[in-house]
Amino acid sequence: MRANKTQHLLQDNDVKFWGNDIWPGNSPDLNVAECIGSIIKDEVETKMLSETEYNRYHEDTLKIHIEIVLTSMEEDTESFETLLCSYPSRLRAVKNANDRHTDY
């Protein structure tokens, strides 16, 4: 509701901006950083679940697994490149889906 009021206020004051017909909504499908964060979270979570119940809830164990995952990702530049290069197709998919969820 506020977004509509803001858009109308801007239009009424002759402020030019990209409207919803051009600029896609706030979409996790477009946010490559969220994809990377999700990959890190999933890999750390998998490692944590493989721990014994006692170790699974220790902060030190979490820190160790985060470090392992991040270190392994440093060498995996291909995944980052693939994600970054996918941005144009992500943008097209969101636009074609009329700002609804896509398969990304």
C-alpha cells in the first residue's frame, strides 16, 4: 500500500522513475548474493547435520564448518562465474513471469 502511495506522490510531483512495468520487483531470483549465501548455508547445514548431536550445537563446530566451506569455495570460481553470467537470463525470466516466482 505504501509503495503505491509513494509512486503516486512521485508521479504527482513530476518525478521520473522506472515504474513496475520496467523495473522488476524485489526478487530473490535476481539477487546473486542470496544464491551464494544459500549455497554456503546449505553446505554448512549439511556438514553440521553429519555431526554427533553433542557437537552439532557447538559454536566452535559451526565456525570450523563455515571456514571449510568458504575455503573450498575460494577455488570454485566457476560457480561464481556461472551465477554472475546467469543474470541476464534471470532478468528475462522475472520479466516474463510478470514479477512472479521463477525457477531460479
